[in-house]
Amino acid sequence: MTQTGESITVRVDFISWVNQFVGGSGTGATEFDEQVPPGETVRGVLNRLSERHPKLKASLWDENDRSQIGTHIEIIVNDAVLGVAHELDSQLEEGDRITLAGQYVGG
Amino acid sequence: MSEERIGGIAGKILRVDLTAGKIWNEELSPREWREYLGGVGIGAKILYEEVGADVDWDHPDNRLVMATGPLAGLPVWGTGGLTVVTRGAMTNGATSTQANGFFGANLKFSGYDAIVLQGEAPNWVYLFIHDDKVELRDATHLLGQDTWETQQALEEETGYNGHMLSVYTSGVAGENKVRFAAIHGDYGHVASKNGVGAVMGAKKVKAVAIVRGNQPLPVHDTKGLYQIADQIGYELRNDPTTKGLYQLGTLGGVRNLLKLGALPIKNYTTNLWPEDVSGEIWEGPALRDGMDHRGHQCSACGMHHCHQSVIAEGKHKGEIVDEPEYEGWAGCGWTIGCTDPQEVAWLNTQVDRACVDVNEFGWVIGWVMECYEKGLITKEQLGGIEAKWGDVEAANALLQMIVKREGFGDILAEGVKRAAEHVGGESLDFAVYTEKGASPRGHDHRGRWEEMLDTALSSTGTLESGMMLSPQELGLPLRINPFDPDQVSMLVAGMLGRRHFEDSLGACIFTTRTSIEQLCNVLNAATGWDYDLEEAMRFGRRTACLLRAFNIRCGIGPELEKPSKRYGSQPVDGPAKDLNVMDHWETMVASWYERVGFDRQSGKPKEELLQSLGLENVAKDMWG
């Protein structure tokens, strides 16, 4: 991951069944290295990917409030769940890593 | 449909006095059916009204309520539901635990909504139900048989098999009153929490066998019911919130929970994936496709969830097993350090057949293995078993000792809390439990504070609020910071009651993952009622108050509402390593009490809350 001055690189991982929304098989991980402007937010990166992947756009965001993530996908930024060290509108830094995993509860 | 009969309700509760050998039917008024629904609703009413404080879990006067609900037997996905309510053996308090399969459908088709077992049989019996033919039959020939063997024996004896006969038994573990014995039926469906199998064993009931009867089960609005059921099925298939569950059941849990620091690895000693273990073989599709498999669905269910598989390699190649749920992969695998899916799947079925709770099994064996590694429990104590991390054969040998209460197995059969108290010393620091005695579910709750709080505060012996479903419907935010004490408390308090509503319908919690409004729609189509969100949550809150009042009456109060030292410890590594739940525990608990309307000091539901829910009698009992 390199910083060009004009942009930073953020790694985005879609793991297991969530990667179906970005063309994956529903197993393993699908990774993207996103070149984004310095100061880009978590929301901005997810919006960019949503624009390129309609299934993700349809699935990631809450159907009643498209500015919020739905309940069924966990967003993890640098190994911490969204809300711990980052919010949706937190700015990202070079080398930050966003992971999307299925929310999981129960037996 | 006749005017007298409520759609979806069979209309009879089957009462069995085992001491006297007496069997009779009980009917409720239309108002009572609406007020108590079925499942935990009916169960909580009976428990509160009939089981006194001095009636311990193994006392003959304890009640074992096996109830279904208004949707069971109808063409709605996953509606073979069983809810068991009793005073359970782990906490000696209220219990609500569920299984599916075909219990609920078969019971309803024989004309009953619930069974209440009371008293204690003089000799071992099984209860046979086929329409109006209800008999207590001798079960001495079934003693020593595991859950699958018991079902097979009764299939041969009665001449019914497949979905025509449901056999729910507590196996050998129940016979020996193992404190975490479960109730298992239909080859792989387990009501596992709080030692309900031990209660069944204490009553000398080996099994309940129900033939799919021939009683009519009319509904209020057949066309409407089909339409709503189809809509729910469509949502489960296509909605991104449920699609993964529809496709693979709970198989995705291992990989996802690892990312959250919530996969329990080696008895909470680490949260890191072992470098020598392939992640690919633990992906959901690989777990299923790694073995020959076929669907093993519950009544009327279209989910690709429950399966049976054939072990593909290793010592047990060719054996048929029930495909583990996520918690089986955790309790028989990651918690005890086994990372070979074939071995875990095999051990999981041995646990089902022996009939113990797979969560508590994991905490017991994980604790033994850690103590063995540290020299606190020896090979000699274990009868020659070398309890090394990940050794499923050793784990199975311990399982067999536990269910027969042989040697050290007699101590382990009491569950990890009591076993650790027996061994004492440093070993107490390693045991995962709640002070109430309830088993945590098969997650590392140090990465899921909401489930730890729910487990510790629950009145059911397991999670009571459960998962965050359609939170906006209840005025809750879509997402919370799972490590913010106030938000965690808001979530757990805000969801309280929804699970009780689901668990009273006779349906599976995996097929009720829709809005409460939609659940009310399908309930109303069946019954002709006009249930709405407010009435559903009022029902749920009332049930929660009854269960809590029962526990308070039994002396189970706020002083026990905390995790053990290991359960509430700070992870040493992994995604949650910098987070210590106990730093915020009192804040979360106090906030939860405030939000649910219970008194922090005594634990009682407040008088005004009870009165607002129509529980004036309980208010009087609690507050005078």
C-alpha cells in the first residue's frame, strides 16, 4: 500500500458470504485496494464500492435510511468493530483496513 | 371453522401426574389462550402458579412443561417448535429452552398444545401419545439407550417412523440426572439449556413419543395464512439479512465470529486462529461440502439449514452424523482446541446422542483440558485419560464418564461451576460460567458484551433478549457500539420480550427473523386475533416479569448476576484484547435495571410495572 500524495490506499476485505455482493463465491475473502483522496471517510469508501457493485448497494445500506448500514453486516476497521475507534464518518489513513463480515448471532 | 374454536390452537393441555399415573386434559378460556399463546407464555404461567420456592428442580412437584404454539403444524416455515419450561437443574431457577424438528406439529395433530409432566413415576416410563390414546408405558427396556437408539427402539415398537413419530428423550444423561442433560428428539433437535433433561430424568420419564395424529387443525384465514407464510419464506430466501442463514444455516459462524473476537478458542485462552489451520476448510460452504450430506429439515421448513452428513475421512469415516450448528463447531471444536471439522462433527453427534448441552460440554471439557495442561487435574484423576487440547477421543471418553457419572465424571456431571468449586484453587479462575450457574452460549462474550449482559441478567437459564432483529420497530438504533456500556444496556433492555413472543408461537427462531408486525400478521391469520406490535411486546414483557418473579421467589437475585472470573476476563489477544467488560459491568447492569423497570436492589419487577402489565397478583406476591 503506497501513498502517492494525491491519494491514499485503503484495503477493503469482504469475507465469506458477504463477498457474494461484490462478485465473490460466498467463501474465502475478496479484497480491494481502494485509492482514495486523503481524508476520505469509511462511509466514502463504502459508497464508492456500492456504486460499483449494485448488489452491495442494495444489501449494505438500511432500506429505511440509506445513510445507515443495515444490521446484518459487521464493519471492522483495523480489527475493531465500527463504533470502537472509527465511526462511519471517521477519516481514514494510509494503510487502514476495512473488513465486512456477516453479522452472526445464535446457535 | 366453528365459532368456538380458535384457529391454530388445538385447545387442550395434556396433564400427566406421574406419581398417580393419572392423565387428563385441561382447557383454557379464549381470553387465556390469547393472553398466554403457547410455548414460554403458557410455561411461565404454569411455573409461576404451580411451583413453589421449596420445590427444587428434582422435586416431584416441579413441572416439566413441553409446549408448542399457534403456528405449529401450519404451513409456515420451521413450525415444529418445542419450548421446555421448568425449574432447571443448572440454576435451580426458571428455564425456557427450545428445539424444533416435528414435536410441535405432531403434538398439535394429536390435539394438544402442551404437555405438563408433574410428579415422579414409581418406575421408568415413556409417555405415548396418538390422538386420544395417551399412555404411560414401561421404559425399563430403554434404559441405557442413547437418544438415537431410544428413537429407533420406539420406532420398531410402535410401528411408526420418519416424520410420523417424534421421540424426545433425555438419553443416558437424563437417566443419571447429569445437571446439564438436555432433551433431544427427531435425530438432532435439542432443547439443551439449564438441565431440562435432568428434570425429565428426575421424574423417571425416559421419553415422550408422539405419533403424528389425525386431529383437524383449522385456521381462521387459510388463504391469508398461505400468503403471509409465502411472504416470510420469500424474505428469508432473498433478504440480505437472512440469506446467509437460508443458504447455510449457522455454518458461517466460525469465520465471522473470529473476526469479531467472539470465537471461543481453547477455553477463552486466546482469540487467535492457529497458524497451521486452514481457514478455507472452516468456511461455511466447505463445512457442508466436506461431507456427503442431505437436508434434514424441520416441519414445513424451506431453509437449507439442518442437514445430516457422513464423516468423509479419519477413524470414524462412514458414520452418519447430524451436521453441527455453529455452537457444535464451537463446543466440540474450538473451545476444546480441536480444529479438524470431521472430528468435531463426529464428537458433536456423540454429545447429542449422550444428550448433554453442547455449550456446557465445551466449557467443562475446555476447563479440564486447561487444568490438565497446568497440572491441576491429573491423568490418574481422569481414570487414565490424557486430556490434551483437541483430542476428541479423550473428550468422548470424558463424555461417557459424565453421562454415566463414573469416576471423575460424577464431578464433571455437575457442570463446570460446581466441578471447579470442587477442585478449587487456581482451577476456579479458568472456569467459564455465570454465578447463577447458567451456561454461556458458544461464543466468546468478551467480544460480545450484549450477550454476556443478557446471559448474566436472564431469567431463563440462557439468553433472554436474544438477537437484535428489526431494532427500529422497537425504537432502537440500527447499530450500536458493541463496547459502549450504555448502548449495550439499551439494546439488551430494549429487546426484552421479543424472544418470548417468538418462543410462544411454536416456530423456530431462525424462521421468525422478520418483523414483529409480520409475525403478528401470520398469527392473526391463524387465530383471527388482531395482535399488533404493542400487544406482542406486552406479552413478552409480561412473560419476562413472570419468570423473574419466579426466580426472585426462589432466591435467585441480583447478587448472582455476574460472570465468573474467566468469563468476564480481558482477552489476552485478538480484536477485543484492549477491552475489559468488568470495568463497565455495574454501569451496564444499573442502566439495564432502570430501562426494564426492575428494582436494582431486590431484582424484583417494580410494582407499577407489574400492575401495568395486568399482573396484580404478582405485584401483591412481590410487594405485599
